[in-house]
Amino acid sequence: MPVPITRGIARVIGEVLGASYYSHRRIEALFHESGFGGEPPEGTCSDKITHWICRDADEAPEEIASKIGRVLCEFMDSDHESHTEGRARIVGILAQSGLSYSHGGHIFGSGVSAPAKSLDDLLRKQAIPEIEIEFQRALGAVESDPPAAVTAACAILEAFCRIYLQEERVSLPSDLSAKPLWNAVAHHIGFAPASQTDQDLKKVLSGFLSVVDGIASFRTHDGSAHGKERRSYRILPRHARLAVHAAHTLVLFGLETWADRKATRA
């Protein structure tokens, strides 16, 4: 089913990009490079973007989400402070239609916004596509509420560890925060650094533990789930995005390793 792109979405994208650093020439080059066809529409920069999106949405609805994702990629993935408000507007208008933007120029459809199963069920089934959706939810909060995005990222990581240990009948640690949970999983699943003989792999896995510790500390100090301590910096979307992507990498690695172990035992 094609991702529904409304005229309201097209209008907001037109207003945001048209009011930013794009000229007519740059807009036309960007849209052609992103797969939009035909002659550029007439009008202001904003009107040109809006009409072009609407026209291609009517002519090729099955392709429009990927085209828009490519158009938005540079703007949405940048760290420019001047783009913060515009990114938030785009995230907001997409969310109104049950859509979400993901780093790298990906737009997920309305089915993404309402998973039928709980996160625990998805983790038990190792349903990676649906778990990806939970990370898209976290990414969706990066611009509008960075602390909430950090909290969500850490919660997914902790949930993976807890479900893994329960399913594998391993005793849970007394402290159910991210670092002790990850340590227990790492020792059982076989990617604790001490269990490796390859020095390169040992370095990578040692880095994983530092990342888990960092995400957990970040959530404790700056996330929305705990009282925040006074810090010398203000948490920005790029900080939250880093935490979400780091947690995503760890959870995906854990799920794939778990699946391999199950296949070996079968």
C-alpha cells in the first residue's frame, strides 16, 4: 500500500524548504536527482515544491515516499541549529498522518504508527521490522523532545536484555538497569570481551559496554525518566539521535546473534 502523502504534508515541506537555503535552481536539481519527473512547476520556491510533490503523488503514489525521503535527507539529517524549527514542523505534519521520518531519508507508513503487539512480544519473536518501528518512534521525538528520545532508546535496550534473559532462563540481575542487564546478556550469549580471542572483535565488544554505560548515564542525567542533574550543556537533538542510533545498533546486533544461536541449536 502506498504511503499516503497529503496536500498538507506537501505544503509544510514546501514552506520549510522554500524558506530555507534553497534557490529555484537548487530545488529543481534536488527534485530531479530525487526522482521527480516532468517540468518544474511555476510559482515561488514554496509553491514549486508543494505542487511538484502533489503532482508526483497523484501520478506515482507508490514511489512518492521514497522520493520525498531523498529530498528531505540533507535538511533533516543536518545538525544546523537554524533547521531545528523546520525539522520539527515536518516531523509534526508527518505524525498527523501516522508517518515518521528516519535518518537517511526513509519515510515509514501509517502501519508503522500502530503496532499490533507489545514491545516485549516483538522482542520475544525477534520481529526485527516491528522493533525497527519502535526505534523510529524514538527518532520521531528527537527534534521535539530530545530527553524523551533518550529515555525511549534506553528503555528498548533494557527491554531487549530483560526479554533475552527471561526467554533463555537466565537469572535477572538484582539491578535491572541497562549496564547490569547488558553484562548478563553478553556473558550468556557469548559476546563478552573476555570470551573472545580475536583482538579486533574484543575491542569492538569492549566498546559496546562503554556505549551501554554512556546511554544509561545519559538517560539518568538528561532523560525524561529521572531527575535531571545540572549539566554544562543542554541536550540537543544530535545528542538524542546519537543515543537512539547507538541503542539501535546494540539491540540489532543482539537480536541477530540470538537468532544465530537459536538456529545452531535447532
